Amino acid sequence: METGTYVIGRSGGVWRIREKTGDTVVLEEHGGQNTKTIPANSNEIVRAVCTGEDMEELIRRVPYIRTIQAPNERIRREYYDMAMEKYDGVDWICVIKTVYIREQEHRLTPMERNYGKRARNYFHGEVSAVLGIPLDRVEAYIEKIVKEDSW
């Protein structure tokens, strides 16, 4: 991947490749002040962010993405783990929607709240980087697109 490319980091969030040398890559946190240097052969970079067109299509699919259905907390945790390990927008939306619904039903556990925050951090960060929307406006943007498409 080239300098300037936004990527998904295994340890959390969206990063921009600021610099590449023979043995190292310098990553700059999207929407933050942090940088980190990783070995060039590290598995920290999971993938490049998607295209703007793909992101807009994914946001339009939000109402149709299913939630996690599990009979108990242990199995639900396994589903959350599997979803998060895929580093995929559809899976992050699935986690976000599940956590939101369980919170509305007053059945949310602290463990689930943490998964929801992580999924939101990844997904909203990717939306922000890809579409050039400030992080604090991503949720309103998603709501607007979903409402427009539901009419």
C-alpha cells in the first residue's frame, strides 16, 4: 500500500500510512493525534479502506443487515468475536445494531457495550476517512441516508 492510503489496523481504528521505509511503516491515526511505527512485515494492517461508492452502498444496506441472535451471553460473545475478527463493515454494522437493540430492550451487558464501542469506532472511522465526514457527524450522516432510502 502506498503512502497516504487509509487502512484498517488490527489493534484498532483507521490509520493513514504516513511514511514507508525499507523496514518500517509509520501510521497516523485518523481523527486523532497518535502515530505509531510498525515493522513493514507486520500483520497490523488488515486492509485498505473501501471506496466511497462501496461505502455509500453499504450505508444504504444498513436496514437490511441482520442482528446477532444468540440464546445466551457466552454464544453471543462468540458471535461478537467472530464478527469483529472479520474487520468487515457488514459485520461491524451487525454488532452495532445488535447492541443498539439490546440497549433499547434494557438487556445490554457491559461486555456488549464494549463490543458496540469497538465496532462503532471501526465503522465510523472508515466512513469518516472514506467520505471525508468529520467523525462527530458520521452517525447523523448514516441516519440521514438510511431515512432517505426508506421512503
